[in-house]
Amino acid sequence: MEVLFLDDVRVPGDVTWVHLPQGNYTIVRNYSQFVKELSYKNFDHYCFDYDLWFDPGYEGHDGLSCLKHLVNKKGTCNLPVTFHTQNEWGREKMEKFLLTYPENLV
């Protein structure tokens, strides 16, 4: 299984508070890396952090921005995702986005 892991600091082995799928992980640290990997490769599962730090040219992009890009690219919100962020507010925003798609696709 190919897994795309979005987190600005952690690696999959650091995440112990949620179950992550077994597989071959591609780790990306910011929005621009996320978009680039999606253009090259198909993934079976996606793991999201919410808070992403410095990304030149993409300030203000976060895990929700990446999720919106993914849903827009795939044309569906029925995707295999895990939210491993410890930011409860951010997790709620990402979960709500998936529940209210396509109304919130911006």
C-alpha cells in the first residue's frame, strides 16, 4: 500500500495516538510538496496533519488546503484518509469539510 503522509515535523513512527496503515510511506512537509507528489504518483491512503509551517509562496496553506486540493483532484470525498493532527480544531475542520462536500469545496 502506498501512503502519503503530510506532516511538517513528524514521521509515521512518531504517531502513536491514532492507527496508521501499514505501507510504503512518502513523507511530505508542506502544501507544495503535497501537490507535487500527487502529480507524480497515485496513493492508496492519505495521512493528514493540520498545522504546516513555512512553505515559501504558499503561506497560510494547511492540512485543510491539502485536503481540498486532493478532493478537487480526485473529484470525490470518499477517500481513505487518516487525520493524525493533534490540533482538535483543525481535525474538526477537515472532518466537517469531508462531511459537507461539495458545498465547501473552495
